[in-house]
Amino acid sequence: MSKDFTNLRQDFPVLSRVINGKPLVYLDSANTSQKPHVVINAMTDFLENGYAPINRSAYQMAAEATDLYEGARTAVAKFINAPNANEVVFTKNATEGLNLIVRTWGIANLKQGDVVVLTHMEHHANIVPWHMLVAERGIVLRYIPITPDGQLDLSNLDALLTDAKVLSFTSMSNVLGTINPSKFLCAAAHRAGAIAIVDGCQSVPHMATDVQDMDADFLVFSSHKMCGPSGLGLLWGRQQLLDAMPPFMGGGNMIADVRLDGFTCAELPAKYEAGTPPITEAIGLGAAVAYLSKIGMHNIRAHEIDLATYTMNQLTQRFGDDIVIHGPTNIEVRGATHSFAFKDLHPHDVSQVLDQSNVCVRAGHHCAKPLMRLLGANATVRASFYLYNNHQDADALCDALEQASEFFSPS
């Protein structure tokens, strides 16, 4: 492990917290990430010294706030290699971004019988909005299945995409850690005449993202999973698609003109940013993007490959048949997210015992109930690592699991 990553933990103030005499071992980053000093300081400085509305006032503080807000948009565009910063839309969260696509592009372009292809590993946010359109429009959903080792089964992909209008998929599973071949899937969608929508919530914080190379049509992701604040999501879309779509919400800031007999939409990206935006949060995200970019996304991915390898080895060596780890065994196609079943113990019981050692994991269905049913599990324990984690955190996880085993063993 490089010296930079060894010292990186110091950048995150909450990780120095001690509870009941034990250090914090935070392994829930697939849910939400912790925030470094630079993000906290950027938001605090803005609130203390420069908070003002954007776009609507001409005084100096308002102009400065607008520059900071739009600067964050430009930083995000560069971070994902978007052709144009105006293609980056700030939303409330990634879920809103997916709903925006379904309620605008979907409503405008899909009719009864049209086919939308999803996968069996999708988050509810990329399933429920489409089900709503099934009820309203009578569209048809098809699903790409998964293999026994938790990868997409692409053997019948062309048939599944026949006559499809949309392929919408996660670039990385929040349960299995599987990294899907996004560029390949986007190309397959386009060959079939479909658009490609990518849920990048789990991948964008952990590896380099290039929407032009991926050749996606839409990409959504979340600020709070990439060291930024919550309350802010990102939607990137091709300009020609965003221009052609109807607005999502009506109100202030998204209009060029309003008359008694109608209205005219503003240009991108304001067209999709009705109302007062999350100004402080956008500034925090801008600081997070700068922080991650300085470290280097390729370096973060290499660090997490090392962490995933070490954690998988420790879990299998120490617990053998007592643990079932879901997802690929090939670390090259998985992130540092580990969902597992431990012995005959309920995941919630395991997580509560781990909490006594101050090891923070998530237990539950992870907003992916269809996938969990396919796995034959109501819930799993999920330990998810990020750039601030290290081998000692993996050791602490395994030590706490041994304590859980002892706690629940028959006396």
C-alpha cells in the first residue's frame, strides 16, 4: 500500500472517532461515503463567508456564488469527460435522475408494447420507475440474467435486445460488487437501435469514468457516495436527447419566459433545475471532485483491487465453509464490496455484534430485492471499502466476525 493511501485516513475527521474505547472501522461506503476536511471546509467557508442565491442577483456575493456553483458543474463534466458542461444536470439524488429520464424521455418516446431491457442486479431505483411506466403505458420489461458467480449472462444478449428501445443497467452491482462491461453493453444497445442508460452510483466513485469512451446516452450517479454531501445527484445526458425531452418540473429558473397562455423552457442545464438548487452541496461536490482527481481515479481503483484481494483471502482463509461470499471471485471484475452470509446467523444479528466492535457494515436487502430472491437470501451482510480503508480494517472485520461466531455458538 502506498504512503499516500496509508496517510489518507487522516483527511477524514470522523474516522478518528473513538466509541467505547474502540476506533471506528467504517465499511459502509457502498451506502454512503465519509467526507474529507476539504469538502467540509469548502461548504463551511461558503456558508460563513459567501452564501448567496445564484443566477438571480447581480451583486458581488451572488456572482461569486454562481461562479462556484457553475464551477462545480464544470469540474464534474471534466471528471467524467463530458463533451459539454451544460449536459450535466444537478438533481436531488441519482434516484431522481433515473426518474427524470423515465418521466421525460420515457413518456415522450415509449408506447404500449415497447421493450425496455434491465438486468437482474438492478437497484430499485432502476426498476420501480420502469414498473410505473409498465402500469401507465404498457411497456414490456426484459431482464439480463446473472451467472452463478454473479456476472451478467450475456449469452442471449442480442435476442433480449431485439426491438428494444432502452437498455438500462448498473455499471457496478451494489450487492455483488460486479463490474459490468459498460462500453460493451452500450455498443450492443446501439446496434439494436436502443439508447443506453447507465447507473454509475457504485462505479463513478471508485474508478475512472469516461462517458465518451463508454458511449452511453445517459449516466446518473450520486455526490454522497464520492466524498461529497448528500442531497445532490448528477445526471449526464447527450445534449440532443436533453434538448428534445420535455421538462421534468416547472417553476423558477427552468424558464426563458412565462406568459398567461404558456411558457418557454430555458436552455440546458437550467431546463431541468427548477427552483432554488443545492448551492452549498454543489460547492462541496466540487471540492470532492478536486480531491479525488488529485489522488487519481486509477490509483483509487488499484488501491481497492488490493483491498478486495486481501479481504477475500482473509474471509475465505479464516472462515472457509462458514461463509458464503456472493459475486465474482475474479477481483478484476469486482469492486471492494463484499456481501456475504455467515454460518447460520441472520445478517442483522451479525451486524449488531460487529457494531459492538465499532465495525460499521450494512445488513439487509440493499434496495435490490429481486436480486436477493435470486440469491436465495432475504438479506446479507455487506462490507464495502473505499479509498480511506486499509488492511487493518479488513482484519478488524474478520476479528469481529470471529466474536460473532463465538457469541452465537451453543454453550
